[in-house]
Amino acid sequence: MLLRDIRELLDAVVLAREQDMGMEIERAYCADLMSDVLAFSISNSLLITGLTNTQVIRTAEVATIKAIVFIQNKRPDILTISLADEKKIPLLVTNFSMFDTCGLLFEKGLRSCSDLEF
Amino acid sequence: MLSSEGVFFLTGKDFKNAGAASSSLKGILEGMGIPAATIRRVAIAAFEAEMNTIIYAVAGMMNYFITPEMIKIRIQDMGPGIPDIDQAMKEGYSTAPDYIREMGFGSGMGLPNIKRNADALTVNSIVGEGTTVEFFINLTPCD
């Protein structure tokens, strides 16, 4: 699934790396606990979170997360956006809740970082 | 591949720069041509150890030693120490205050996450003096 399709589906606003909307996303992980992201996400996945501090970007960088969607219109500060831009990690923000965001993406075929088959 | 070693200094409660050392280390490993999957393991383990120092200690340092055979990371901190290391190694055990949890950390996954990514891990701690975490990741021939 292309990141631009995710943006459209979630009616999301792009906060960083607009030029990367052609990026392909195959897996997603959602959490507000960054240690869970570090433990259970896989490389090149999409992170869906309600946390907006700089540690989210640092976590995404070390866990090789491809892009981040912030839910419920939670917007990071300019330092966080700048760090994401520097690390080449696209940031999107949607008004949907965590549950609805995941549901919409799942319905369109995006799958989690687990090995479960649906 | 050439060998390399160096050190990063860490300041307790400096959340603005928390993760910067692990990020720099990741850049060094990428520059040395180490495979992405190995870099991810090193970076995650280093980041968890770095966050532990930032959260709990006054200060600390992260030493790295890279040879063609392995990567060794040693994080020494001047912190409160860990009274029961076995308990700290269990997923979910944490003494972190609420404001750390609000940052997405302090869920008791730090040391378990380091262990999960390392080929070998040792933790030594003296209460009232500090903690030293050292881990190795092998660079196997197929790497």
C-alpha cells in the first residue's frame, strides 16, 4: 500500500517528508509504548501512535520504521518534526482514533508485524 | 572491514538528546557496511541502554568496539544501581516514575529488549554507585 493511499484513506495531513508519499508500506504496528515498538515491530513498517515526542522519532530511527501516523489529531512540536525531516521519516496526522485508524488500514489489506494470517 | 572504537557521553535527564548516541552509532555502523538487520539489533539494544542511563542516572558513557568478528557495547552509568538484577530482567518489571511512562518508556522492557537483541549480555550493578551493561553481537561470516 502506498503512503499516499494511506494519507487519502485516513484524510491525513502530512507534517514531514511530503516528497516520500510514493513509499510502499506493507506492514504496520501500533503502540504508545516505545519499548514495545522496539521489541515487536519489524523493519520498514508503519508506526501508528498517539505519542508525539522526539523519542518517537528516535525509536523509529533505530527500529527502521518507514513512516509514522499520529492519531486523533495529536501533533508533535516543531523539534520533533525537524528531527523526522532530518532522519527522512514521513509524519502524518489523522483525526481518526487508534482503533479506527487500524481498522481502516486493515480493511484495505495492510497487515500487522505478526505472523498471523487473516 | 576495518575496526573501530569510540565513546559517547550521556547526561541524565537530557531527554532532548536521548537517543542521539545510538543514532550516531547507527550511522557509524552503516558507514562500515554492516548489514541492516545487524545494525537494527545493535541500535535497539544500545538505545534501550542509553534510555536507561538518561532516565535513571546522573551521567554515563557508551563505549563501542567494532571488529570484523563482533560488536561490543558497554554502557556505564553513575546511577542508583539495580538491587535485584534478576527481577529487572523480567519483562514488565519497572521502577520508572509516571512521567517516564508518559514518554513511552519505563514499561519494564529495557533490559529484556537488550537481551532479545544481543548474542551475550552481562549486567553488573552496585547500589548507590551505578550499573554497567555490556553486550556483544556477533558478525558472522554470512553477515
